Amino acid sequence: MEARHLRYALALAEYAHFGRAAGALGIAQPPLSKQIADLEREVGARLFDRTRRGVFPTAAGEAFLARARRALGEMTAAASDAGRAARGETGRLRLGFIASALLEPLPVVLGRFGRARPDVRLELHEMATSRSTAALVAGELDVAVTLGYPRGAGAEHLVSVPIGHDHLVAVVSTAHPYAGRPSVSVDQLRHQRLIVASGEDEPAISAGLRALLGEDAAALCGATVARDVHTIIGLAASGVGVGLGPSRMAAAPRPGTWLCEVTPRTPLPDLVLSFAPSERSPVLHAFLDVIRGSCPDVGAALDHRLDHGPSHRPGRRPNPPRT
């Protein structure tokens, strides 16, 4: 039994006449009659009564037609669902991201992706760079946004592209002596109580601060360790100390805080988007298209990485050196 047998039976029930049904189906009447007869033999029951007034379903025919309608509907839905999945309109995307990416560019990217793909299920996981890299290599994520290029076992097999550049700034409460100043020097920071990101979670940031302030700087040894930039800002607002973080913190101003530039200007590791080159998910490729349209200069760099392989990273901005 094939789908055409179901369509033939439904057409015959609708037109109640072999000739009219055959015309609607675009076939001759004799083949239609033969196909219906073959169907009845396969089912083992007479599905239609042939009368002078027309052709009408029997009780067995009514039961068969009810199932046939549902079956054809499911087949149509299956084809539609397959097409939507192939176009990346349905499915899921597992994204791991560092908290500072929620300042920019993720709000714009996720907003556009959600509007373009409302039926895609987004599974969002806030993760430190070290954890999201391991999860991506293990196949637990489809894509990750990290601070600096992924490091560790398997990271060399990932496709990575920078999606944002940044530099170090200091955040203080409005009651702090630095409030109102446009900038603060590295020498001044050495004598402050600092609030910094965890070295275990964000090794690139930790290495950069050690290189900047000195490996054994008292300010770093006694620093308050925060989980993410939002905690750094909150603790600074509470007067705990001077928070150090990316300049994108300015995208989420908080009452009671003040941002100072750090001099000399200190670049931070790039915000980097990574995924496995073997991943063929249409949803991931739809997400990458949104990234191309939302992040300046990313499109060409992303295509270059895809063309040249995971380890080819021309123009990579180096992470701050380790000391």
C-alpha cells in the first residue's frame, strides 16, 4: 500500500464517481479502477459500493478513509517538519557563554535569532571560559562564547573567531575617591583593594592582570574574587573595592558606580565564538548567519576560518602574556 492508494481512495469518496475522480487526479479512469480494486484486495474488504447513483464508501471504507486522511496529514506534516528542520527553522541550539557577553553583543544576536527562528529551542548556559570550552569539546554544547581563544585538550580542533575586542577599565562606587576621574593608573591600582574574576574560571584574564600588576602584587594576592562582571559591578557599588573588568561594562550602567579608564590602555583577550567544524546542524548555521549580520567584520573572518580549518587564525590578537 502506497500513499497514492490513499489519495485515490479519498478522491473517489469525494467525487463519488470514477470518471470525475480520475479527472481530478490527472489519470485515466481504468487505472484508477484497477488501483482501487487492488487496494480492496490488499485490505481484504470492499471499500466502495458501485451503484447507478454513484460510488459510495462502505462501512469498511469509512473506517479506512478516516485513517487514510490522518495518515496523509501526518505524511504532509512530516515532509513540512523535515523541510523546516533542514532550513534551521526548528530544533535546538545549545549555547554556552561568559557573563560579560550579555552586555554585548549577545542581547542583539539573541534578539535577532529569536525573531528569525521563533520555533528553535534555545538552551542557554552561563559558563566560565574553562567550563564552556570543555563542554564544547565534549559535544555538550553547539557553540560557545568565551573570553580569549579556547585552551586545553581538544580546543585545537575548534573553529574560533573573535566577535568583540575590549580593554580594561575600573569600576568604583560613587563614594570612592576615584569617582569622577576619567582614568586611573596601573600604579594607583597596585595600592587598592581589587575585585577581579576567578583565575580558575578565566585564566586569560588572571594571566593578564598578573602581567600588568606583577605576579606577587599585594593587590592581587588580597583581591576579592568574583564569579562574573555583574558581581564585580555589584561589589564595587557596595564599596568593597575597585573592580577590574572589560569596558563593555559601560553597556550596563548601574546607579552608584563610576567607570574609569585604566592607563596605560590595556587590551583584554577577545570575546571569541567557537564551535566544532564537524557540526552540520542547520540551526547552528542559521545562528552563524545572525552573527555575521550583527557583529561587524565577523562574516569575512568566520568564512576564512571555515575555509582554512580550525587552527588557521590569521590576525589573531594575542592574549596578554603570562609571566
